[in-house]
Amino acid sequence: MASHRRRSAQSPTERVEERIASLHEQLGITSAQETQWNDFAQVMRDNASHMQQRLTQRSQDFGQMSAVDNLNSYASIAEEHAQDMQRLASAFQPLYASLSDEQKRTADEVFRYRPRRHMARGRKKH
């Protein structure tokens, strides 16, 4: 619970920078991999900034939205999120190709278990 409160107090920029630093450390990025890593990290930053702008706009417009506007706004954000994830996957591919077998195993674990955490959070709410 303490980590959730700490995360809530962080800005979106701080959260993405924390995630970038964590992934860099977990994957053991080498100096030879820094170029691919920097490209990937920049897409993470761009995606976070883009989504924050979109959510801020939605929040500002929310009070005037009809139910249909609300649903369309949410659908638009979901579509944009999917596009952002596609850009992230495309940026990750060259980095992943440069990783050692051990780094790839670590990446596979890190990316495999991240969605589970979100799923577990969703189950607790029901």
C-alpha cells in the first residue's frame, strides 16, 4: 500500500522515468545497447506525455460530455493507447534483438509479469 501511495504522489513524468530506470537496471543494458535503449526509452517518454495530454483534455471536457461523448472519448483514448503500444513494440524489437540470451530471458519475464499485476489489481476491485 505504501508503494501505491508513493506512486500516486509521483507525476506521470516521474513514474515513466522510474520505470525507464528500473527496466535499464533489470535488463542490464550495456554501453553497446545504449542507442537502441535510448530510442526505446524516448518512445516510452513520448507515449506517456501523449497519454497525459489526452487524459488532461478528457478531464477538462468531462463535465460537458454527454454519455455518448464520454464513450467516444474513452474509445479514442483506447485506440491511441493501442497505437502507442505498437510504437513501443516497434522500438523494442531492435533493442530485444541486441540483448544477450540472459537479457532476453529477463525481458521475457519482466514483460510477461507486468500485465498480471494489472489483472490482479482489477480482480481486487470486484
